[in-house]
Amino acid sequence: MIDLYTWVTPNGRKISIALEELGLPYNSIEVDIGKGKQFEADFLKISPNGKIPAIIDHDESISLMESGAILIYLAEKTGKLMPQSGPAKWKTIEWLMMQMGGVGPMLGQTHHFVFYNEGKAPYAEERYLKENARIYGVLDKQLEDKEYLAGNYSIADIATWPWISRYPRQRMDLHEYPNLLRWYLGIASRPAVQRGYNVPKKVEDIPIPD
């Protein structure tokens, strides 16, 4: 059994979606970051950086923080959602790192400056909205001749998709990025993604462009 410490954010949803796709038994534990629960002492023992998600895998007696590390761990544990060797493995990790270093941090800044604090920092709003568009363009180009980011459906897609699912907060029109839109809708239709999206609780339907 895996304990998943999570909340209703893109980073949290990465892991619940992966667990659902992999069919691994898990127990979801709410860490309400709006109430500062991520800074409580018991959680900091599992996630010293005070961030969700984190897991404890009781079968292996291991705890992990950081969503990218957790995704790689789950893929290696099961032999699924990431090739186990060769160029295809590294292509998957490459696009996972693109999410960790680019997609998440940049779109997250847009949420902060544009969605939650509109009008307080015009320079920051302009900067991150431009970066949104650039990142969306990179993803759209990558998907021009392939179904998924690294070729086959993988942890790279699972890491990236929850961030794109917040396109309304990012003021992005997915219709302007047809390859990304096709990818987004295809993943949104997967039953495991629909289940994982509602962990630890349902707060909204998956956004679907008109």
C-alpha cells in the first residue's frame, strides 16, 4: 500500500493520475496547503521542503517528496509509463524535466501574478503570459508528429497534463495550439485520468474547451 499525501493542485494530481494508471493500491491523505498543513511537523518528516505531493511506499519502506522523483520511482517500480533503458527512457526523462523546470514553474507564476493577484505587478503579468505562450508553442511543436510528448504515453505526459488543465487560469486558448489541444483532450478522456483528477476530492470537472 502507498500513502499519498496530496492536495487538489497540478503537482498533486500528477501522482494520483499515475497511481490510477498503474493500478497501484493507495490511500490518499489530504494536506490542505491553504491552511498551511504542509508545514506541520509530521508532514515535514516526509517532505522536508514542505511541498506536496509526497508518498510513503510501505512495501519498500521508502518515503519520497518531489513529484518528478515520485513519478520516476513509480515507473521503475512497475516497469510501466517509462521505457526502462535506452534513448526512449532518456527522451521521457527529458520531457519530464521540461515540465519540472519549465512548464510547472512558469505557469505557476502566471497563476500567482495573473489569476490570484491581477493588477499588482503588470511587468510580471506580461512576462509570464508571454512565457506561457512560448511554452505552449514548444509543446504544440513537439506534438506535431507524435501522439505523446516522448512518443508513447508516459510519466512526461502525466506530469505536464495537469498544468495544461489550468489553461483558463493562464488565459490560454487551446484552439490556438491544435496539436496540444488534441493531446489534452485525448488524455482528459482516459478513465484513470478522470479518477486521479478528483483525488483527494472533487472540486471541479476537468476543463474542456468549447
